[in-house]
Amino acid sequence: ETGVTQSPTHLIKTRGQQVTLRCSSQSGHNTVSWYQQALGQGPQFIFQYYREEENGRGNFPPRFSGLQFPNYSSELNVNALELDDSALYLCASSLFAGRREQYFGPGTRLTVT
Amino acid sequence: EDKVVQSPLSLVVHEGDTVTLNCSYEVTNFRSLLWYKQEKKAPTFLFMLTSSGIEKKSGRLSSILDKKELFSILNITATQTGDSAVYLCAVENNNDMRFGAGTRLTVKP
């Protein structure tokens, strides 16, 4: 039990739609990172939020956006969904800015048809 | 371009065997190398390595980093069926965390 929770568990969307994924960080953690993991691949870093500010971004287009709230929970929004967006989306929280010693949530499986 | 390469991609062993998983990297502004175990969905943290030559150990698992040759190994001794998982290596720099594709380890009884 890592303490990081994500919702929903599974989601099916149609190409062109928009989606919002949610993450609650482990108690006391002020940093949340989001990753996309395609089948058979390692996770790819999307971006990180530290104390409600974006703190680093990977190679993802602007239609991937995020938000962190005062309680350090976070949202990942994806606009204009494409088929290639189908993946497991992982959220990870940590005590410090940066990506070390993160605790991952169980993920949201997004399928775009 | 920054990259992290793990080998082998998959491995099948029997209980009691010892395995060595490899991770090589080319990353600018290296900060740390991390190992994770992913059984179903959530990767779980195993080790973080920042200095060369210092072995990190946890039970039957150990890992070491070589910053000159740009690689790390993860050793698992006396493997058990519960060690079956995908083992991910990740390298952190100033702006990013880059993961390898993972090594899928299957331990047969």
C-alpha cells in the first residue's frame, strides 16, 4: 500500500475527446509527477508539479496539461485525444522536488478508440 | 539524445538461481539512477544510486553504479517466484526522468 491513489482505474474515450485523470499524493508529499507507460515500454515522464507550480516537463505536446491543488493532489488533462494516447498513466509523489524516491500510484488505464 | 537501455529484455530462471540485470545510459547532467520493480501496475522503489562503486543492498537484492562506464547492475540472489516482475531502471537529470524498457524476469518453481 503506497498511499498514492488514482482515479479512475480504467477509462475508455473516443478520439478527439478530452480526459481528466486524478491523483492524490501520499500524506506529507508536496511533489507529484505524471508518467505515460505504453504497453511493453518503460514509463515516460510527462511533467512534475511542486507546490502547485510546474517543475519540469518531458517531451509531450501542450495538449497534455496539469494542475496541482493546495492539498497537493493533482490532475492530468489531455485534450484532443489520439489513438496513441492509449496507455497506463502513472502518478508518483515524493517529498522533494526532483524525481528521486517516488512512490507510484496504481495507475489509470486509458483506452482511446 | 538521452537514452537508457536495459538488458536482457526478458529472462527465465528457476528458483534459487542468481540473476544480473543490466542498465546502460547516456544522459546529460546525470543526477541519479534508480531501480524499480513493477509487478502489476505501480512500480515500487528499490534503490537510488548516485555514487560510483558503492553497493546498495536490501536482502537478496543489491545494485551498483559505474559512472565512468555509464552502467548499473541489479543482482538478485537465491531467486524466488515472488521476484517475478518487470525491473525498471531510470536515470534522473535536471529536467527529466528517463526509464528503460525494463527486464521481464520470470522465476519458475
